[in-house]
Amino acid sequence: MAKYRFHCTNGLECVFDARGTEVRAAARLVDRARKVASDVRQSLANRTDWAEWRVSVHDLSGRRVLVQPFEGASGRARAA
């Protein structure tokens, strides 16, 4: 099991994940990124435009391993 951090940004604002989350299989990173995006949208419910927001997933060494857009969560994630 590896630990990852799921940071969210639109390029101007950021929601940092300081604690990280353990994920059993790298194949589950997209699902977790979608959940994080959903949680951030709920916590910042006063926003209406999420088009530029992304979840940037990093391993504990700081290496980016995945970028998942907020909008079109059913779309394809991009490996970093």
C-alpha cells in the first residue's frame, strides 16, 4: 500500500492535501481523485465554474503521478 497526496488547483487557487491517503493499488488513484474532486466541490459550494480545476496526485517523494480534471470526471485521467 502506498500513500499519495491529492492536491486540487485551478492554476490560481489551491487546496492542498497535507495528510495524504493510502491507496492499495495504483489503479484506484482515478477513483480516489474523483472522490476528492467531489468533496472539494461540496466544501467550496459557492463556486459555479469548475472547468479549470484539476486533482494533481503526488507520491510521497513529490512526484506527480496523475492529473484528473474536475469537470467530465467520467473522462480520461492523464498520467503525469
